[in-house]
Amino acid sequence: MKKTILLSLLTTFTLAGHADEGMWMLTDLKKQNAAVMYDLGLDISIDKVYSPENISLKDAVVHFGGGCTGEVISSEGLVLTNHHCGYGYIQQHSSVEHDYLTDGFWAMTREQELPCEGLTITYIDRILDVTSYVKQQLKKDKDPKGLNYLSPSYLEKVATRFAKKEKIKTDEFTILELKPFYGANKYYLFVKTVYKDIRMVGAPPSSVGKFGADTDNWMWPRHCGDFSMFRIYADKNGKPAKYSAENTPLKVKKHIPINMKGVKEGDFTFVMGFPGRNWRYMISDEVEERMQTTNFMRKTVRGVRLKTLGEEMAKSDKTRIQYAAKYASSANYWKNAIGMNEGLIKLKVLDKKKQQQERLLEYGRETGNGSYKEAFDQIRSIVSKRRNAIYHQQAIYEAMMLGTEFYKIPDTDKLKKALESNNAKTIKEETEKLEKAGEKYFNKDYDAEVDRKVSKRLIALYAKLVPAEQHISIFKQINEKFGGNIEAFVDACFDKSIFRSKQALDNFLEKPDAKTLREDLMVMYAQSVKDGYDATTNAMKAETNAYNLAHKTWVAGMLELKGKERTPIYPDANSTLRLTYGKIGSYEPADGVEYLYYTTLEGVMEKEDPNNPEFVVPAKLKELYNKKDFGPYAMPDGRMPICFATGTDNTGGNSGSPVFNNKGELIGTGFDRNYEGLTGDIAYNPQLQRAACVDIRYTLFIIDKFAGAGHLLNEMTIIR
């Protein structure tokens, strides 16, 4: 039966040679991917991977915090993800006295597991193709601006209607998400369950979890144990609930068995996760635009920010802990932007995009369908018109919205209006709201002096990158009152604003007045940045709307062309659950250079540099290495594995994703891509792109032999 299906489908789909490309919808696996996956080595039924009616592996893959992926590895709600995914929560619980970033953290009892405020873990309960229903609603509803087909607020209303029609109950913990796919040519509804009592269980020290840090980030070979563990808690009835000391670990309906037998070249693997964004249907003009605007600004602005933060973090442990998560977050896509631009040039992606788009244009000519050429010409025209606005918007976003923290001061507009109208009741209400917002703003991870230094450099950089006539409105104040001296302006902000300190804000709130708010430099700056960003959005609003319609037509053409060629097609990533597959493999990034598919603990010792915080090796790890005390986790030749590389199609959001073997058993945790694969967000290269994964044997070794937390292994299902 299986052979018959294979022969039938392989005559239709000739993907076996490059089956590793694609972020596939689970709902399409049977129709589009099953034959190829079986041919590559899958040894379980597709229904065990994903089934709309029965429990499957899908039910043990969770959205971790909205930006990463996690996998459930015990019947008691234990979730494995990346160290860098849990980093913000490790940092949240860290202090100079309890430096979990440096020392690691391991809960030896359930009582020691630490609640993580704001962290959620989300299950995908159902995935429904609602394309026909949405299109019916689009025809029925008034749409004067013609934007309903992409509008999140409109789609939310449609999702609510559908749920009512189908009697799908929702509440605070059961939510709906309706998203457009393929340029809004299809729509899927996701029914989700959100758990809000999540506790930190374990994390290795950063010298293990972030070994190599920025130097090794996005590179291969890698030698980091990039993992951390959390636990889902529920109420006494096993239902999602807010944090309570009375809550207990969730008894899950599915957890993933762990296979310790290891990996080898050519092994079939598949990954499930929540890839964030990619843009595989861009035309060449859009790729150039991305290189010259978003990627350029990320590289240029973040480089200056990271240098400044690094200088300040080196001065004290307090500052290092405060800014660890912010630094790591900024550094991640700084290096990504550098590598992507280099790869796009080196791999001649623009030429490949031109070939791809010419295929569709030729198809349009062959079929007499002029809409594809019309859409193509319109996209090119729009890209040309909007380039300056995107460049300016990215400068504002990177330098001022992300870079200067005091941009995020609480909004004072409602209090100012209340003071101007002299409404005592509203003044009292808004004063209390501002006091609470102030407590959140002046948090333990904010240092005004660090912000002062970073802001001076980034505002000056913005002024250099953007022509003077385009500068946002605050530069009128800088020029007229400070003679164009940006440093003097920033100093005045931090010396005189009511937001210069918590005490200064409290003093103002004791006797608030509208004049002080109108003249406050930080308030003026924050409003100017917001207005400047909004102005760039409005400047290209018409182009954006026209682009979305043209892009929809262009992607519809791609769907039709690939349908004619009988080639499966997948939608761009949009933070929804996807599956990718490929084989473990070495690769050759350049002539005479070959990278093996695995790394070992020997590499850690080779990279060790006690004078470089990125390459410090913990004493306990060196002791275990010297004694070759690897327990049952070693490779057959006695070496200790750390990471492996596999040819799956991953991007941001896949961090923490489970890597399965051909039997659906956990063999690793995805955490990164290689440098040569950074073009993958725009164009996939099967010869060079690899997903870097922590070998599950190293994870278990660190938990057991290094941390002495072997009790956690007792709740896992381990195949030895």
C-alpha cells in the first residue's frame, strides 16, 4: 500500500532531492508531503505526526512565550526550550546575590520552581481551513477602504462569528486566531489554549547555555548547551489558571519520548515549531530594498548600541545582569542582518529571484493572463516610491524606539488634558494610572545613566543617517534651545524631566500641573518619535495598501503556476505551527572547507579562553571532561556530543523546536541557523542551509552529570 502511494505521488511531486525546503502546514501533510517524507525515511504514520481527530505529536509542541517553540517532555508538564528563549526569565529572577545567569538554576523540588510573571505557554488545539467562510463574509460585509481581507480587527470579528456558528466556546484561556496565508488567498483559524502559570525549572549557566555568545551566534560549528526547562501549572481541575500557590503541574495528554541512541549522517529528521517571518515570494526589487533599509539599519544602529551597552555592562555585575537580556536580543538580529546581506550577494539571490519572477511572467504571457505582469509592475513601482520612507522609518525604529529607552516613558496625554480641563475626578484617576505606569517603567532592569549614554550616541547617529530636512520635530528644540548640541539636549532630559527618576515622578504627582508636562523634554521627545514614525507610515499608506493587493495577485499566480507544475507549495512563515523536514548532513561552505554534522565537548576545550567571557568553561565541566565521566550519554567512540546540524528549513521562532527522528522521538532541540543559511528568510539554499541543534544527549548529560538534577530525568520517557 505504502509503495503504491509512493510511486503514484512521486510521479507527481519530484521533491525528493530537495525535500528539505518548505515550512509546511500540518493540515496539508497527507496531501502534499507524506510520500516524500516516507521516501526520505519517516517510519511512522502521518496521523501520528498530526491528526485533526486524535492525539498526535502536534499536541506536545507548544508556543513558548509567543516568540519561541517548546516541547513537552514529561507527563507532568515539563517543557524543554532554548536557553536564549528562557533568557529573559532567567535574567528576571537573577540578582547580584542570586546570579542564575552566571551560575545556572536548578529546582531540586517542585517548591523551588520559580513563577515567571508574564510568561505563557500555548497549545494549538485545532487548525481549521476557513477560506470559504471568510470569503463569504468579505463579500457580505461593507468594506469602503477595501482592506478587510488583511485587517486583524476585521478577521477577529469573523473568527468570533465562526466560533458562534460552530459553537466553539472561548474565554480568557481559550482564544482564536484567524490569519491570512498565501498573500490572503487562503485563511486558517487556530483554536488555542493558553496557560499562564509557568515556572522555571532549570537552566545551565550562561557559560554552557550561551557558550560562544555573539562570536559563535549564527555560526557552525557550535558548542553550546542552548536549553532551559519550564513547567506548566494548572488548577486543581487541570484547567488553565493564573498563578496560584495552589496550582499543580499539568497532567498533559501527550509528551515526547526521548531517544538517546544518537544521530548519524543522512538520518531523516523533522521539526515542528512556530517560525516567525520569512519572505519567499519577494521579487528582486524587494530584496534590494530589504538589504538597503532594514538590514542596513540593523547593522549600523545596533552595532553602536551594542558597543555602548557592552562598555557599561563590563563596569559592574549589576549592570551586566540588568542589560543581559536586552543586549542578547539586540545582538541576535544585528548579526543576522550582516550575514543575510553578505549571503544574498555571495549566493546571487537577486539573479535567482529574477529567474523565478520571469517564470511567472512567462506563464502569464502563455495563458493570456496579464494580471501577473500588472502586479509585478505595480510592486516594482511601489518599492521605488516607498524606499525613502522605509529607510527613515527603520532609522526611527532602530535608533529611537528600540535604542533609547526613555522613549518608552508612560503616556501623559490624558493627565495633561484632565489638568487643562481642571476635572478633579479625572485628574485623580489619571494621576493614579501614571503612578502605576511609573512603577513599571522604573523597573529593576533600567539604569538611567546607561540610557543617557546610549541615547546620546543613537540620536546623534540618527541625525547623521537621515537628511536634516527630514529630522523629526524634536530637532527643532535641539537646534533652537541647545544650538544643535545633542549631548546637551539628552543631559537636559535626564537632569530635568519628571521621568529622570522615580522620586522626581513621585514629587510631580504630589502636585501635578499641565505646564510642566507640556514643557517636559522627555515627554516632547517621546511624542516626537511616535509622530515621526506614524508620519512615515502615513507617507506610504497608499503604497502599502496597493502593495498588499498586488502581492496577493502575485502569490496567487505562484500558486497557479506551481499547481500546473504539480509542485507542492507552502505559505510564508507567520508564527503559526509548521513542519519542516530534511536529513542530517555535513556541508561545504567554500572550496576546500568541510563542516561535519556534529560537534563534541573537545571543541569546547579547544575554544576555551578564560579571559573572554564568551568562552569561559565551568570548572565542573572541565572536571567531567578530564575524567571522561560522560555516563550513558557518550557517543560509541567515547566522545561527548554537543550539537548536530540538519537540513530543515528553519527561521526565527523555530528556536526551541523539537527535532524528531524517523520514529517521532526527540533527538535534539533546534536553536539556530548557520551563517551561510541566513539568506533562508528570502531564498532557501538546500546545499548550504542547516539548522543547528542541541543533541539531546548533551542536554541530559548537563542535567544529570553537571547539574546533579537527575530527578528530572525520572519523569521523562527515555529510550536508551
